[in-house]
Amino acid sequence: MILLNHMKINRSIVLKILIYLGIVAIAVSSYMQYGKPYLKELAIEGQDRTRINDLNFLNSILKVTLPAPSNAVYISLPSNDPSCANLDLPSLPAGWSYHCSNQNNYQKTNGKGWIPVDFTELSGSSFLKILPADPVNSADGLFYYAYAAGQEGWVLTSLLNSDKFLKQSAGSDGGTDLNRFEIGSDLNIWAKASGLAGHRKFNKSFNGVDDYENIGLSGLDSPGAEITIEFWAKPDEAKTTSVIIANPDDSANRINIHFPWVGNMIMWDYGDIDAGGRLTTEFKLPWYDETAHWVFISGIDGMKIYRNGEIIAENKTHSVFTKGDKTLDIGRGLPLFWKGFLGEIRIYNRVLSAKEIQLLYLLK
């Protein structure tokens, strides 16, 4: 009898331990999802939900307006400098500029706020007492609302930060920026304002035999003093060819990425390769087995190559490129074809900041 009671007690203890471990497992599972703290992710989702709701509401009111076209990007960050020069903001393409309203006015709805529209005269704005600002509203993480207007309409945008809404909203809103929610009557305005000159949305493996794609250069300035090319890639072999090349090729007026060249070398060419237009570095052997984010930059401060958000090569030389009637071939050089995986190629006619590059790597 004593032994039986002792067994019952042990079973009771074991049952309690199992229940406790189950509770712990559920708690851990609830805390960590998608490799992130779950409660923190819920808070980030709440911020994104606010961003989307704010811009949807503003857009519903702006539908009755005829915006005044300008090459300005109006942002919700307050500044006493109308050009926002005291803020650490990404560069804009040639001809575009930022505009800020000051601390006293930036949320006013009378046309003096960060959106240059007098909402007090518009129907549907009776509930709009102040202009909303991003829940974070800081240049540090590029979290701010933006507004731009063109001949055909306007666009409102906001950077998103949660896995849920990056997929549900930023990735399916019809815009070109996969990290931003974009809404308005002309989403192409944001592509122009952000300097996106070319975009090929595909994810494919090139066979290295006869497979290639083509992307136009119509959006690039001529001559082009600045450029950023970014993509995801996993090359399969070193080969005397190019992953991207302007065709017809000319060593004095070139866009060319040997990636990787024989001898496991990367060569990034922009402009005249004999007059400051080339940057070279090593392609390390472990990289053949990894799909990585690559960024190639040329600007007045020099040339740079990024891998997964980190600089792997840079110099201080510079050249310019004139597009002429060239096209851009993807997946072949002359005469050989490139072999490997390639996806989401974007070309900007400006230099992306280190902060933007980090976002493109981390948020995709």
C-alpha cells in the first residue's frame, strides 16, 4: 500500500512537470516566431497598420484634388530647414529635392503642413484635425511619410517593417519599392522620385548556354554620373563572361559586371575603365554556395561593392557613362553566357546610402 501511494505521488509529480514543460514550450513558441521576438513583432505590425491606415485616409481625401506638379519629396519629418538639409536623408536623383515643414507647422492641415495641400477646403477632411506623422518619424531608420506630385497625380509612401505587412502590403500594392507601402493616383511618381531607373522582377536560374534577359536603359541620365545596381545572386562558376553588360560593349563607355571572372575575381566597370571606371576584388570560394545580396555603386565619391549589406571593396575613382542606344544584357557577356541564380535587379540613377542598402538586404 505504501509503495502504491508512493507511485501515485511520483506520477502526480511527473504529470505536473509535463504540464509545466508544455506551458514553457508554448511560451517560447509564442515569444519567438520568424526568428524574431513575437511580442516585438506584434508591436511592429501595429506601427505598420497605423502607417497603412493613415496613408489610406489621406489618399481618400486627396482624390478630389488637382495637385501642383513639382520635383519635390515632401516628408513628415519636421525641420527648420525647408530643404531638410540638416537631416540624414538618402540622396535624390538629379532635379529632385526634399521639402520639410517646421516643428510648429508640420502637422497643420491648412497647406503649411508637411503635405502642401489645404485640407480645410476639401470635402471628407472634417475628421482630419492634424496631419498624421509616422509612428516613429525619424530619419535614423528612414521611417517617415512621403508625398510627391506629378503631372498625372500624386503618391504617398511609407517604409514598412513587419514581416506580415511587407508581404501583404508593400509587396502587393502595385508600386516598385518592395519595402514601402505606396498609394496614390500615380505610383510611378515614387519610382522617379527615388531614382529607380530600371527594374526587372524575376527570380530565375540561367543555364549558362543560351539563356539571357534584357532591361532597358531609358531611365538613366546621359551622361550618367551616378548609378547603383542591386540584385540577389548565386553564381555557379567562374567564367569569362558577365552577369550584366551594356551592349554594344565599349571599354571607354561601359556598364559591366564580371561576376565572377576566371581566377575568382569580381570586376565592376562603369564608364571608361582606363580612366577610373573599374573596381576589382576577390570572389571568395564559399560564396558559390550562398545566395547573397549584391550592390554595385559608382558616384562622384568613388566606386563600391556591397555583399549582404557590407562593403567588400571600394576606391575613390570615378567615371561617367553615356547610354546612347545601348541596351543592358543580363545573363551573358561576349560571347559566353552566365550560369547561376539571379533575382530582383534594380538600377538607380543615384547612389544608395549605406542605410538604404542595409534595408534592401534585411527587409527582402
